[in-house]
Amino acid sequence: MAVFKWFFVFLILIFVDLTDFRFLCTLSFEVKAYLLQGFCDAVTSTNIKGILEREFHSNKEKAVD
């Protein structure tokens, strides 16, 4: 769920950036870094590694059968 929240935040920022570039220019570097860090944390918290490991093991078991 957190991924969707940050995804929509970035969509809004991109839309605002396309319509009024000055808005993102006024954001400080710290705010941009905070938004980027939040998005990265949200993506990694979905446990992508665990999903990939499950897929790998299930494909490995199918190959053995």
C-alpha cells in the first residue's frame, strides 16, 4: 500500500513539473531527497527479494519433476 502512496506522490510531482517547472525548482534538495528515499523504502518494503526467491525455487522444483 505504501508503494501506491509514493507512486501517486511522484505522479503528482511529475504532472506539476510538466505544467509548472518552477514548482520543483523551489523544492529544496532535502525535500527531493526525502521523497526519493520514501519511494525507495516503499518499493523495497514490498519484499521483492522474497518474491523472486519463491519464483526461483518453484521453477527449480518444476525442472526437477
